[in-house]
Amino acid sequence: MPFQRFTTHRESVQAVSIFATLCCLCLLAQTTTAQQPPSSPPDDHPYTLHVYTRLIQMPTLVLSHNRTELPPIDPEKFNISIDSGPRFHATHIRREGDDPITLAILVDVRRDESELLPAFSRAFSAWISASLKPQDHISIYAIDCAMLETSAYVPANSATLQQDLDTAISSPKTHRDKAGSPCSLHLWDSVAIAMQQISTLPGRRVLLAVSDGYDADSRTKPSDIRSIATNDAVTIFGLTNPTSIYVPQEMAFHSLVQSSGGIYLETPSNKLPAALASFVSMLRGRYILEFPTPANPTAGRHDIHVTIDHTSAFITTSGLTVPLPNPSVEENPLTIHNDNPDAPIIGNHKPTPNF
């Protein structure tokens, strides 16, 4: 049964909490069914007012058992349970759609013989043009013995980003320590750094690791990766060639990717364009489950389980986020909540990785 872990703190009303660092109110108005003549005065209670504090959202990826997309699912079939407690329905469910994506691309160039990197570079520009939108932003990193960032939260422009990708892959700065002492920077360390780099940015935060998942000896532990992904609402996807030889470290990274709300895409080089398009389609097809935090939550770690009635679908959830108000209606406390896809999504705190 899929779950998402989060932590709450009681120390003060300003304490950082996975439930929310911001509060929002949701107004749902329901007109009465009674018909009134035009000249009649309004009823004493013409509306039903529902007010929720600390409303949170949870992106949820739902795929078939073989990790392909499914037709739309009735929102009424979604169930949420906290710490194996009673099941309840979300206050509101919608598809992610055109919400702004904040995408960090981490290209692992440690193994120069990889067939995936040349294919990724060839498919990159067309993919950016076809799948990403003007509101989406991209950061590009490359790792070998050093980590190099060539794009930092820039709009999805295929021409400039292609240059930045090729620079990241071929730059001597990425390989600078290879001829000397053993490398001290590894995959999980780099993933943690990239996630923290984008943790305060608006949008649906996603990290795509183009890597076989091999990690030699990172100082970052799996628990650190999970904490950062959950607390900062970063979803990790992996992209690799299926001919890679799996070792325990690689399988562990597969598990970490899934625990963050993403999946690992094993794709032959000749099918890479379709796989990249499918990756973005999966993001835009995620279900955004919105619900208020439970009353009087206890301190400590909790599990959120999401199930769907009468299905054996693959379900994985990302870290919780808080919907922010549209600045144009910010002064009215009863209209703070909105589904404006341009409203930024903010995570919680930034734990320090175990470096």
C-alpha cells in the first residue's frame, strides 16, 4: 500500500511543519434549492460556508501495473488514511494539468561509455519545445567528480537550454578531479544538493536523474533523500538504459525514486523521445488531492495512505504542498484559496543533508 511520510512539530505556532507553513481558507458556496420569485427577499441562510485552515495538497501519480497511464479516474474513488486510521475523501481533487513545473535535470556523466547521454542530448531540444510550456522552468546539473550547474531556474527555451546541456556534459569543470584523488562527490550527494537548490522555488518541483542509479559511497543516506524529498515536496524521476547492470546501490536508488512519488524509466536509446514525452505527460496527469490537516495532530512521523476503490493501480504520492493565494485577491480572507495554476507551491523546511 503506497504511503507518504511527514513530520509535525508542536513547539510554537510558527514552528515549521510538514502540514503547513502557511494557512489558507477555502470557501465553498452552495446555493439553496428552493426557488424564490424575483421580488422575494433572500432566505435567512442562502449559502453553506465551509472554512478550512492549513489546507494542503498532495500530488499523486496513478499508473497501471506496467507503469503506463490510465484513463481518468472518478475522484469519489480516492481514499485517504492517516496512520491506518479511518478512510476519508479529499476536499477537492483535480489533475495537475498546466501547473508550472520546476524541473531540475541531473545528468550523470561518470560513465563516459553510456549510450544514453548522446541520445538524451539529441532528443533534448525537440522534447523541450514539444512538452514544456512557457511557465515551466529548468535547472541543469552535471556530475562526475564535481557538480556543475549551467542553468538555474530559466524558462523552457530549447535553444539556450540545449547549449547549457551540452556545456554541462562536456565541461572540464565537471571532470576536474578525475585525474587526481578519488572522487568525493557521488550520485546521492548530488541529488540532495540539486533538491535543496530548487526547494524554495515555486511550481511543482521535480528532479529528473539521467543516470543508471549507481552510487559508490555517498555520505548522504537514503533517509536524508527521503526527508528532503518529502519536506521540500520534490518528486524524483530516474531515466536509464535497461542494459545497465543492476547492483544493490542501483536498486536502492530505484526504491528512493518511487518513495518520492516518481518512478524509474528504463528506456532504450532509440525510444528516448517517446519516454521523455511520457515523463511530462505523467506529471501533468497527476491527481492533486487537497484536504485540511487533521485536528490536533501529534508530533512525530505519520503515514498517509492513498487507495482507489476497485483498482490494482500503481499509486505513489509526493510531498505535501500548500496552495498560495492569488495576489489579486489576497486582501479578502474568504477568497485566499484558489486553483490558479500560476500560484506558486511552497514546501516546508530545508533539512541539511548528511555531508
